[in-house]
Amino acid sequence: MRRLVNIRPGRGGKVFLGAAPLALVAIGYVVASAARQAENPADKLLPPIEAMWSAWIRMSLEVDPVTGSIPLWADTVASLHRLILGLGISTGVTLAFGLVLGLLPVARATLGPLVAAIAVIPPIAVLPVLFIALGLGETAKVALIVIGITPFMVRDLASQVGAIPEEQMVKAQTLGASTWQIALRLALPQAMPKLLKGLRLSLGPAWVFLIAGEAIASDVGLGYRIFLVRRYLAMDVILPYVAWISLLAVLMGLLLSWISRKFFPWDHTRGAE
Amino acid sequence: MKDVLLSIRDVWVEYGDRIVLEKVNLEISRGSFVSIVGPSGAGKSTFLRLIIGQEAPSRGAIFLNGEPLQPEPGPDRGVVFQRYSVFPHLTALENVAFGLECSGSMFLGRLFGKRRKAALDEAAQMLARVGLSHSLNAYPSQLSGGMQQRLAIAQALVRKPRILLLDEPFGALDPGIRLDMHGLIDELWREHGLTILMVTHDIKEAFKLGDRVLAFDKRRHDPHAPHRFGSSAVYDFPLTEKNRRPPAELLALSGAEPSRAE
């Protein structure tokens, strides 16, 4: 009898094993929904698939007479705009600070404690401060994302840059490289795939901060919508929206992976860690 | 004394109250191939770090070509480590061209057009010389250990350093590959008239390649405070073709650490 630790599923087996729990959850939902509908046709907590589908069609195709736009697309555009702006600013700040902190011991000694202190502040706790200081508009919501993910990304990148082997740093200097040339030709290119990895890990938190910001003060956005329709227990809208947000998050993650493979193939070859 | 390239005068290295090297006095002539051996912890790597410029002596002075050595690495000293000497994000060709691009372009560290082509041609020639002409566009992670060390040597030589420093360069290689590398480094030494300092664990390798062997160890030993005495070069053998066999006392010195099979 082979040990359990040595039994590895094949290709088809993996697909089957991976799909089974998902299918079970879906079937479980359909069964539970049907049971609740049978008892009370007006039940709102577990709407049947058809109800969610018709809500989805309504949100994604019909123009809302009040705002004059189609809710799903207006929400998606507004949310992605905030998210991408926040991620972009965080990435830029991270690149600059991460490189400097990772490369220069003087900068690490000067700014390291400050970054560490900022990193322990729970970002949501700062949200009121942001709304007071920056108003209820777009700025505060983007700022929440930036404040929420940048400290982690900076520390992650700084440690990755700091982990470039000393042998490489010495070698570059024996080849005549200045500090600037080391930053530009050695640290920056090696930091890029690590930065993308850090960004991918930060996507989850970034969505959390985005939805938190939108839930509290907004008039459009995916987070705004689900918190709005919550008042009417409109699970038929909330659940498709949650699925849509998850799909967007997965697609962004895949896009970042693809960029990393496409532009930094050396980080993905066999033997690279 | 012959034409002296590197002169080490009364050099000490101390960390707090721990003395690693004491009173090292050496002169290295231009064009020599000096092997440095010694048991672990005898300071041979520290000695090499001094010459590379990774650290400065606590006392004493080092002169390269008559001038005081800067305590930071520079293009007058080429280096090949046991591992991690090459840049993983650059192809073999770009790894070798890196040194040429750094000296040719202060701000961008990159060359363009004709100058780039000239640098790449020079790099390709250097790679052909070390036997890597078929892997110009491979990334280091796609090369075997021996090929990575060939690449590291080509990369170091392209800046034409005054002195080439090798830190256990063949320590991680298979015996057969190691023999090939011995042949290569010996040829390059003769062809380019290089001055080489090589730290190695392998006494046979030291005597086979070097024309002078230095053995580092502690001259004095205090069993109650072993850290209070540092090492220095206790044996200094000039080698001719006739005496290429390690003497018995040296093999005994490294007894705690048997040389790896060739």
C-alpha cells in the first residue's frame, strides 16, 4: 500500500478533484435556495439562479433613469479608476522608496523606522482622518488604497533588493559600476518582477480598502452598490456583484503574472527561485 | 625583488577583541599566480576580502601598483566568487558587456548604436575565448555551474583588471568540469599575462595552478583564548616545474580538512 503522501493526482485527476468542491458548493446553494423558495416564494436570502441572472441583466443592460447610465458599467468604471489610480501611485512610491531603502544603508537607517511605524497603523482607522482632511471625494478613497498597501509593498521590495547577493554587488563594482549604475542596471531590473509579485499580493487588500471607502461615502462604485442594495436585502444583486468583483480581481492577478513572464523571463526560468 | 604589483605591509584585521589576521607582510609580483590555502577560519577569505576592498585593514596598509588601495571594490581588481558572480537578469552576452557599458555611459549605463555593437562584439569574443560562443543569449539560470563560472571569468576579464581575484572559483564544480576549468584558467593566465590570487580549499589544485603557494594559519596558539592570535602567511613556497608536489607539512596543516578529490 502506497503512503498517502506519495499519491499524486494526474492531469485529469487534478481537474476533477479541483472541480468537485466547487460543484458541491454550487449544488448545495441550488438545493438550499429551492428549499427556501418552496417554503416562502418571497424569500430574499438565497435567491434562485434565475433571479440573480435577471438582476444581472437588469444591472448590466438597462439604463437607470435617475443617473442616466447603466449601473454595472458605471460602477465598474468608477471602481477600477480608483483602484488603478491607487495601485499606480503605490507602485511608483514603492519603486522609489524600495530601491533606495534596499540599496543604501544610510537611507535604511534614516527611513526604515518611519516606514515600520507607518506600516503598523491600521489603514481603516485613518479613514476618518482622510475624509476630514481630503473631503468625501475621490482623493480620500484613492488615498486609503495607497496608505493601505504602500508600506507593505515598500518593506517587501526593500528586503528583496537588500537580498541581492553581496557577490553581485561587489562584482558590479569591480566592473566599474557607480551607485547610480548599480541602481539602474542591477537593482531596478531585478526589483521589477518582485515588485509585480508584491503588487499581486496587494490586490486583495487594495480591493478591501476600495470597497470600504466606497461603502462609507460614494455615489457610484461596486462597493457603493452592494452596500446600497443591502438596505433592500437584494441578495439577487449583491451575489452577482461579489462574483463580478472576484472575477475582476482574478483577471488583474493573471494580467500581472503574464506581464512578469513576458518581460522578465529570466525570473521564471528553471533554476531561478 | 621582481616587479611588485601588490604590497601588503604589516596588515592586521581585528573584530573587537578577535584577531583574524596579524602582521601580514607580503609582496606579490606582476604576472604571478598565487594560490592561497589554509584551514577553515585561517583568514584566507578575509585576506582576499581586503584585496577586493570589501573591508579595510584595522592596521597596516596595502598598495596596488605603488598606490594605497581604496577600501572599496574597483575596476582595477577583477573578481570571481564561488557562486552568484553573474547577474541573473542579463544574458551571457549582456553580462560580459556590462563592464564595457558602465565605463562607456556614466548616466544610463547603457550603450547604443555603433558603440553598443562594438561592446557586444568584444563581449562575444571574450565569451568565445572561454568556450561559451554557443550560449551568448542564454540566461545564467539556463547554464550549468561550470558554464556560469566561465561566464564569470569572461565578465571579469573584459575590463582588463590589473589583478584577478578568485575565491574558491571551482569549489562547487564536478571533478571533470574542474579539470577543464584548470586548463582554461592556466591558458588565460599565460595568454593575458594576468596576475592571479586564488583562494582554494584544494591543496592539489593550489600546487597545480599556482607559481607560488601561500598557506595561512596561526603562528601562535593560546588554547584558552584562541581568538587572541590571528593568522598570517606561515608558508610561502615559490614553485618551479620541479617541485609541484605539496610538501608533507602542508598536507598535515590542512589535515582537518581533506582536499576534495580531483
